[in-house]
Amino acid sequence: MLESIKEIAPGIPMTVMLTAAAFAIGCLLGFPLMLLRRSARAVPRAVATASIDVIRAVPPITWAFLVYFGLAEKGFRLSSFAAASLTLGLFTAAYMAEIYRSGLLAVHRGQWEAGRALGLSEREVFALVSWPQALRVIVAPSSSFLISLLKSGSIAMTVGLTEVTYRTYQEVQNAGNVLGVMAAGALVYIVLSALIAVIARRLDRRLKLVTAT
């Protein structure tokens, strides 16, 4: 197994970079998508809701093919990394928008009313009162989704990205030891997932300490 891990290990940086890039894209795009989802106006709210539902309804691998091969047909050829990052980034945005929204919904309505009573504008209440409290709620589901995203990155092998699953498949072809090699690949994902979980717990504890003070 150790020999297999050595062969798979070169794919770890690519897996980490892909996960980080997709999560960053999703966190950034998910925020305005959440704001539209919470809009008092029917049209932007409907557009945001429909976008979230459509993105989540289609399997990520289908989106990967559409982005990588579909855009190439139209003359927009993306690298494997760019296509995979964009695909998973959009997929992440849909989920993060709902995670953000659920975090804000968890903040008691009285917090908004108290902020307004103190003379704060709606934006100030959001930035100074509601959002910091929502972050405490958001960390746990965000970290769980990040672990899921790490594993979903395996779809990138279908567009030629040499991440962990791609390297594992290559090692299976070379070594022929399916059980041993796949176990080695699984172990790599377990370790990476465990690291994310540890970091998330520490961040959660720090946020609780900050908000408690």
C-alpha cells in the first residue's frame, strides 16, 4: 500500500488546489446569489431560486462535460483545471447560497429589530449584527460541504485532470492490484477529509469565543 500511496501522492496538490479554487469561487458567487434569493422583489428572487434548483438538480459530471466539451465546440476551450474549477465552483455557489441563507434565518428576528431600534441602517444591521452571528451557524455545514466537494473533485479525472482519483486509476492500470491501490486512494481522501474536519472544529471554537465576548 505504501508504494501505491507514493504513486498517488503527486495528485494530492492538484486535488487540494481544485477543491480550494472551487470553494473560493462558490463562496464568492454564493453570497450575491443568496442576497437575490432573499430579495423582496419577486423577479430576482425567482431567478435566484431557479438557478439554485437547476444547478443542484444536474449531476456535477454532466456540468463538467458541458463546460469542458460544450464550450470547446463553441470555440471557448478551457484547460482541465479551469473547467473543473468553474464547474465545481458553480455547483458550490448553489449550495453555499442556501447555507448562507439558513445561517441568516437562524439569527433571531429580534436581533434585526434591536439593531434598527439603535438607529442602524439595514445594511449596518446585516454587517455588524446578523452576519457575525450567522457565521457561527454557517461553519459546520460549510465544512461538511467542503469535505463533500473534496470527494466530488474526482469528476475532474473525466476531463483529464491528474488529481488523486486519476492517479489512483493509473496505478490500478500499472500495478493491477485493484483492492490495494483503491484502498490507498481511499486512505488519501480520509486523511485530507480529517484535516478539513480538524480545521473546521478549531475555527468553530474560535468563532464561538469571539461572538461570546
